[in-house]
Amino acid sequence: MDLAHADRDPNPARGPQASSLTAEERRLLAECSREALWYRSLPLAVATGATAAVAAHRNVLATSVRYGHWPRTLFAAAVGYTYACERL
């Protein structure tokens, strides 16, 4: 066995990309994903959801008689989260 590649994933059934990453590379990718979630995606989702909720309470956005402002608030939060995830 080649010692230079001893820390690579020995299971090629996971796919070509997963098997070609070292343990350090996988750790870095996981760390980047966590940081992107906590420092980019969730804050933007909260900000857009809160903006939509305030706009609905001030009657800038029309609200549903049955569900109130929640559908638009959740939709705005989802759009903010998706936008932040796409930019990564």
C-alpha cells in the first residue's frame, strides 16, 4: 500500500469524489458547511422572515384570513436561506 495515500478513503463505492478526498479535506468541507449555515444562511433567513413579518403586521403585505402572516413570513425566510446557500 502506498503510504502517501494511506489516509484516503478505502471505500470506492461511495463515489469518485468522496474517495479522492483526504480526511483533512473532508474535515475542512464539514467546517465550511457549518460556518456557512450559522454565519450566512440562518441570519439571512431570520432577517428576511422578520422583515416579511413586520411588513405583514404593518399591512404592507397582504395576509391570509385563514393563516395570517405565517405563509409569507416562512416563504421569505426560505427564499433568504436559499439565496444564501446558492452564493456559497
